[in-house]
Amino acid sequence: MERLSIKSLALVFLLFGCQTIEINNDNPIDFIPDLSEPKNDMPVKVEEVPVIETTDPPVSEIRSVWEVLKDEASIKEYEIDDLTLYYMNQHLQNVDLFENYLNNSYYFLFYVIEELKRNNLPVELAFLPFIESSYDPFSISSSGAVGLWQIMPRTADLLGLKENWWVEERHDPFKSTNAAIRYIDYLYKRFNEDIYLVLVAYNAGPTFTQRAIQKSQRRSSNLSYKDLPLSVQTRNYIPKFLALIELINNNEKYNIDLPEIPYFKVVDKITFEEQIEILNFSDFLDLKPELLYKLNAGYTKWATDPNMESTFYIPIENKINYETNGLEYVQSQKINWISHDVSRGESLWVLAKKYRTKIDIIRQVNQLESDMLSINQILLIPVGQASSNILIPFEAHVVSEGDTLWSLARKFNVSEKKIMDINNLDNGSMLKIGQVLNIGNKNIYRNIESKKRTILYSVKQGDNLSKISKLFNVSIKTIRQDNDNLDIIRPGQILKITIKAF
């Protein structure tokens, strides 16, 4: 889908009224206070991501995010040392690539800046996700750090980010932003609003940073991050940050065309009480599923949790279309699936009988290679054959003598049109004896494919195919096939990794 320029976005307004937190891969996360929201053992609704409320500015006053980052930055003077210059030149070697790198933030940068401002934090901290993940919510590091802000599992728990069978909120670009900025606010206060020490602490951890300060011989009032005994990785972190500031502040000097990203929300949210099938929803919105998954990367399955309220972020122009007939969509697309945790003694036969479905359906949907189940194995199961469940289970039918579309439609209780659509048959098509027809809902096949997600992984020093295969739980053969049958990898090389999202 084509993104909106600032000019075209203005027209929509008229119509529409570190590494990680505890970032060092080589060091364990040190203690930080529990910054999560208060917990309650009683059932509660899913906490909604706060929406930045703004008053629509006059069209003539719409600014770009880059103007805000330049005009409202707290760092006005900075040193361009040799290391900063090195990272600047790294970006300038391929200006087109750098501009694409900046454009990765299109759907998120406004939200991040507004959250920083709401917490009275320096707006230029919005550059951190560029360094951490290139603003890719699917990003996964070799140490297990995840999302825009590259948050580690233990830190996620301290920040109140959830992980269960249905969601991984470190991937959620909006919830992870709220959590990361709470953490940055804590660092900003702990280190006396010194943005450079905040950056060091974000990369190396606050306890490490505090000890480094205590070891320094300089007076605290004159302390510079360069006076601290830091690892090479952490010492490079601030020059990377300053390189971005310099290139963006003086983009014309370096012949850089900053991408058009308006300083206004370009996504808005929709909340559902019902379970939503993501690929089906993307079809309804006429939105590429890759983009819908990117904006809502916290959902790790093909559908949302049936027991919880769910929120989707979508481009604002698609929300306009949704509001026209969205209620009709929700009513017509109800699904009813559950996740089942296998207990001792349970078999496919027992589960099929319990949930009034068929063994073949459970086997097909969960891609089971055998009928042997493991204790605590999680299976996705369609619940019963209720009329409200439009996801008709898969059936394969081999055409025999006397079969017609009309007779098959009556036999399987589906419309002739549905059979024609699923099997790409034209009006008047003749059925052939022995022909195999798919009877049911093609979404089951798409759901199986949606179990897979392709991510890009940057090879690190010391990596090999065996190590990467274990990290992502995929075979070496699959990695080779996805990358033109490569045999040799090198640091900095980008690999495509197909991981299961199911």
C-alpha cells in the first residue's frame, strides 16, 4: 500500500474530522524497579494502548517529524569526533539506503515523539529505535532481544509486557514504546537528566553505569561518558546516535532527502470484543497483510485471543473505509476457536469428541505429522459446528459419477458459489471423475501459511548456520533454501529466516 505524503494526508484530515533495555548482549540484565502497571489477580480487560489525542492543525500548519526533531531537540551542540564521523560515512556510502532506513519509522515515529514529549523527555530519544532495530517491530537479536526497542524477556516482565500463546507484546510497536519510555524516564531521573548517561545506561544497564561512574576519578559535575570504563559496544553507541542527529539536522548539506513523514498520526486504532482473523481482516480493509501484521506485530497467531478484547492499529484512510461498513463485517466474520493445552491421557479422538469436530481437522490445522500428542502441547481447535462459526472445516472430496455442484453443495451444507470460489471454477465448469475439490473455507489454508513469518537477521561475529538454526528453531536446510542455498555466512550479512508464528 502506498503511504500518504504530507499533502495527501492533509486531504485525509479534511475528510476525517539495545541492543535492549538492559541492552548488552553479553551481560545479564541487572535489577531495575518493577515499572509495570499494578497487577490484579481478578479478570480484567486488556489494557488499551493510550492514544495520543491531538487537535487537528490547520492544513497549512502541518509539519514534518523532522522539523519537530530539529526544532525541539535538547542537544544543540555536540562534538563530531572520529567515531561519529565514521558512522556518518557509513550512512553516506549509500544515501538511498539511508533514506529507506529513515522511512522505516513512517508509521511509528509520531507516536514515539508524542510519548516522549508527554513524559517531558528529550525528543531526540526517538532515534533510539533506529539504532536498536531500524524501527522494525519484528526485529530479534541473537541474544533474544525483541521489537523496536530490543527488550529482553526479564525486562519485559518488569515493564509489564505480556507474552502468552496469542501475543508477544515486545513486538507490539505501541505497547513496547509505552514500556520503553517508562524505563527511559526512570533512567533520565536516575542519572540527573544527562542524556548521554541515559544512552549509556540504556545500552549497558543502569547498575553497570552507576558502578562505572563511581570508578571514575572525575568530579561528577564535569563527568563525560568518555571518562567511563565502557565496553567497545557501549562506547560506540553515542557516536551512532550523534551521527543520526548530525545527518538529519543538516540533511541538505549532505544531500539527503528526508522522507515525507507528517507530524500527525497516520494510524488509528479499532477495538474489538470479538476474535478477529487477521488475514481475513486485511482482505476486508484492502490492506496488505504484511502491513497489518507490522502495525500489530504483537499478535503472533493468525487470529486474536478469543477471550480478550483486541486492538488493531490501521492507517487512518483505512479506518475511514472501515467505519462505513465495519459493524457488518464484525457480525459476518465471527469465529470460534480455542487453544487447548494437552493433558495426560488425551488423544486426537478424545479432543475431536470433546469439541465436536473431526480428527482430520485438528491434524490439518496444527500441521501434525503424527497422532501422538505431548503433555502441555498446545493445539488450535475449532469449537463445534455452531451456525455462528463461519469457518467451515476443511473437507477434501474426490468427484465420483453423478456428482454436481448442486449435489455437493447440499451434501456439505455450503453454497455452490463457495465451492466454485475455493476451487477457482468458472460458471458452467464441468466436474471430472477423480477431480479433487476443496470443500470448506480456504482461510484454513491461509491460516496454515500465516503460521510462518519471514524476518531478516543480521549475522553477528561468531555466528554459524548451526547456531542460527538453534536460535530460531528452524533447520539448516530451510535457512539455506531461503537464502539461495548459501554455505558460507559472514558478519553483517542479512539472512531471511522463516519462523513459525503459530
